[in-house]
Amino acid sequence: MSNAKQILAMLRSRAEGDDAQFYSIALQVAASEARQGHRDTANELRSAVDAARGAGGVKASIPVSFAAPRGDLEGLLDYRDPVVDLQDVVLSASVSERLNGMLLQQRKRDWLREHGKVPSRSLLFVGPPGSGKTMTAEAIAGELKLPLFIIRLETLITRYMGETAAKLRLV
């Protein structure tokens, strides 16, 4: 469940009329629920925030700050605020076209859902080290105003199968 301090902060921001802070804290609660494995609750919270923002005229693209991963996740994930622009990434024409199509789908996701379509939800980057996979992911996160969490593969995989599975469940 949500932290009492988060609930108090939400109530204070609501009383002060600070909608941006209110929605920011609500999204932090959703992220906390997702980390705890409560994905349905997290999705429901995100949907409620998006609906409330749409009704209030507040854009859904307000950046949300996240706390750095702690506890068991601290060594597995790195949090990074996106600073790379998509123009900074050197891409072939075909890759650039596909990325722009995916970005358009995400920007129009509400319209697509209204018309019975589902926007792309995942991408798989493949390539040798240094080929720009993480940089491209950071640029996409920046374009969509999302946080970037990087999974550190070397800390995720261990020689014991059960331990690796437990770490995968955490992420």
C-alpha cells in the first residue's frame, strides 16, 4: 500500500491547488505499486491520473521525478533522467522511420484505443556494445517524457537458476 507521507503530500498539494504536484505524487504511488508487483493497481492509477489530467485540461506530459531504486533493486537497476535528444542519435533511415512511427503511436495512444487499436508497448534493441542501444532508449524516454530505468544485466544473472529467477521477478 501507499506510504502515509505520500498520501499526506497528495492531500496538501490538492488543498493548495497544485495539480501538477498532486498528479506527480499519484504517479509515484503507481510506480511504487508496480515495483511491488501490483501491476493492475499501477495501471489503474495511471489511467485515473491520465483521465483526470484530460478532464482538467492539464497535459499528460508533465515530467515526474522518481526516487532512485533502493533495497534489492539498488544493484539491479540504474535510474537516469533522459538528457539525450533523438536528433543526437545517428540512425539509419529505416530505423529512424520505425522509431518515429512508434513515437507517433505512443503520442496518439488514446485515439488508437478509442478506435480499437493497441499501440506498440515494447521494443527490442539488438547490437554489440557501444552501438547506441541505451542512448536510443534514453532518447525515446526523453521524447515521451518517461523515466529511464536501465537493467544491469551483469548483476541480474547468477550461476544459480533460482536466484536469477528471483531477481527477474524483482525487476
